[in-house]
Amino acid sequence: MTDQAPKNFLANRFFFSKGERASDEYDQYWIRYKPMRVLKKRFQTEQYLKTAAAWICLSLVLILGSVCGPLVGLAAACVFLSAFLFFRLRLLLFPTHIALTEDGITFHWLRSWLNFQSCLLPWSSLSHVNLTTAKFLKHEESRVEFNIVSVGMPLSQRLPFLLLSPALAKGWLSDRSKIILPLDGLASSDDRKRLQFGFQRFLPTYRVDPKVSDELQLSLKVESYTDLWLGALSMNRNRLRRDTLPQGAIVNHGRYEVVSPIGSGGQAVVYSAIQKEMSLDRPVVLKEFVLPSYAGVKVRKRVLENIQSESKILKDLQHPNIVKLLDFFVEDERAYLVLEQIKGRTLKQQVEQDGPFKEVDALSFALQMTSILTFLHNRKPQVVHRDFTPDNLMVGHGDILKLIDFNVAQHLESMSTHTVVGKHSYIPPEQFRGEASPQSDIYAMGATLFFLLSGKDPEPISVSHVKSARMDVSDELDAIVAKATATDSAYRYADCAEIKSELEALRKQRYGH
């Protein structure tokens, strides 16, 4: 393959001519839709159901053939085959392309063969676009809903939508109708990009729910590992910057301006920055990962996989006490996570500057910690943080506690190599052995409570008794911290619900709320 071939391939994908720079100013936006992608996403977590169904059908055919004769078996096989063909042909009802132009939206069926298309839906008929979710088995599906005012539309124009699968079109016999587009069906991140650009260009901002833009942006940035990997490999190996980003540095084509570095550790450097978009100047945090330029492909691939895993997990962690992921991009051999910026101090900074907490305040923060850990531990698959410490918990406006660091890249590395992740004073024995579990986070929470009440890090791998450092702490809270930090997990709290109930009972008993 020549050097020109990959460039031609990318040119075709992005709909621009060879040698030209990709532009966002297209006259129209063609979105490719693939219904089979939706079905595969819905059932990929339950693959065994399809396999079981196939075996059951085959078994029934064989049983009927042996008991009732070969003609009955053949008839049963024909029935099952007809059902399969009907299912496949039903996919033809789904559009294969969507065109967004200056005039409006059109849906196209079998564009490569017949190019049957719907009537034009002018932008003026689109009342708003919003985001909804639906759950199929274990898969949660994001959908974009086009809400249409169809008053006065003749039946001949409604017909293509009436023939659509009920999952895609609703209400086409009334004056308020909608088209529901599962994002899983979009053919690639390029199509998500064109849909995003089309909305930005052709629709007023107030008609598009901000959640739609956020989801399309995250789908584009996060879900397509192949595009991310190809983009990172194709970049110039000569980095523009060798050191940390200076104050005033501009990244991601002018979207973010660096204010100052916050800190560094592990694989990442963290910066305070400003998002310079639509005159908002929103404060954000940039978490920068430097990709190894001259390392082997396997190393680069592993780093990118880890970073992408972190962004995927953060994207799904929508909780009031966990920092939000806003964006993800790759530039100058570096990958960046863009996170919301929380104004405040970490628990460690607060204790170091103001001294240990009062018991009532420590109880309040402890209950917020249980809320965070319960949410993480109840995820599917389960999420174990492994570094739940005062450094990673920040007190924001209204004394709302936020988990601000979620170094999944480091955690994934520890899971594969059984190395230790975390600060030694907050790590239970099983985590030192590379066998972290949800109870390991409960140990770290107990150690964090000890620090809040005593102002000192606890002794590593030991049961922490707050009363040994501070006599005015109640016996009940001392017992809770001791049980949470039991070195043998069999004597520790089994889950966060158990420790939460004891904390609530203690607060009600001592403070009446």
C-alpha cells in the first residue's frame, strides 16, 4: 500500500477532496445508519441467548423429524427459516441514510440501490431535539428524538414514516409525531460528528437539548477507539511542546486555554484551564496524558486503551458527588480528559489548614462517602476505586463532597500486573496482595475518617482507633472506624449499606438528625 492510500481513505470518510483540510462548513451532512449495529449492541451482553435459541430450534427440528417423520421436520425447518428471513427483511424498513441540508431533513432507504426517500421535513417543523434512554437486557441505549409538528401534512408524506419500525417512528397519525434514532445505529464517529455539526449549523440552539450535544460529543470522543488510535498513530512524531503546558497555552483548536498547573502524578499532569467557547469562559480541569512517542505499538496501544477506559467509566459515572467528564481529545502526542472544575479544598488541605473536624461534620462527610461508594460498588460491572483518600475528596460549594480523581489507567495496570495502587496508610492487606474488593474501599473510608478526626494519617495495615489520638470522640464512632479498618475483611463491614445505617443511627442519637 502506498503512502497516499490511507490519505485517500480518510478523505473519503470525511467527505473532502484529496489534499484539502477537513472542513466543518459542508453544504449538507449525510449520516449513515446501520440497524444491525443497534441489535448487536442490545444483545451483545446476552450472546448466549441467541446461541441457545439456535440450538433449541435445531433440536426441535430434529425431534419433530424423528418423531413425526421427515416431512414434519422439513416443514418445521422451513418455518424457522422463514421467521429468520422475515426478521432480516424487516431491517429494510429502517433508513440507511439521513441527510441534513439547509432546507431540512430527509430519510433515505437503500440509497446504494433504489434511493427511496421520505418527504423533506423542514427545520421549521422540528419543535425540538432531545435525548432519551432505553434499556434492553443489560445494555442502556441512548436515543436522539426528533419531535415534529406534522399538522397539515398529507398522508402521502406521512406514509414512509408510517412504514418505519415502531421503534423509530411514533405518532404519525396525529399532529405531534417523532422519529427516534438510537445512537448505536450511527455507522461511525464521523457520522456522529456530522450530526453534531448539522444541528449546530441548521438549528437554533434553544431547540436542541444540551444533553444531545454532550452525548454526541462524548460518543464521538470516547466510543470509537479505532478512530482515536488511527488518529494518534498518524500524528507527527515531532511534538510541538516537550515540557508541561505554560500559562496561556491554547489546545484543541482554541477551545481551552491553560491557566496554571495543579499537580502531577503517575501518568498524568493536571491543569486549571478555561473553556473558551460561546463566550462562556467556563473553568475546567485538563488531565493530560503524554503518549509514548517512540515506544512500541503494544505500549502505545495499552496506554491509549487505559486512557479510553478511564474516559468511558467517567462518562457513565453520573453522580452528584463525582466529578463530571466534559470532553476527551488527542493532540500533540498527548491525550486529554476535560473535567468539571470544583472550587474548594480537598479534605487533606482542609484538615491541614483548619485542624481536625468536629464529630458532627465528620459524620456528615462520612455519609456522603457512603453514597459515593455505594454508587460505585453497585455498578455493572462493579467499580472499586482503590485510592479513596483525603487527597481525592474535595469539599465544594454547600459542603458537597466530590470525588475528584479516578485514575482508572493506573488501576487497570494494577489489575493486570497485581501491583499496588494507593497510599499505604489507606490500603488494607488484601489490596497489597493485588486482591482489592469493595471492602478495600470501606477500609480506605475508615482510614479517611481517622484522618479527619485526628489530623494524622493512620498507621499502615492496622486497625485505627480514633480515641487513641482524640479522647472527645464518641465510643460509637471510634467503634465504627475500628470496624471499617479491620485488617481481616471478615471482621470489616460487608458493604456500605451496613456502615451507612450505623452512621445514621449515631448522628440521630447524638445530634437528633
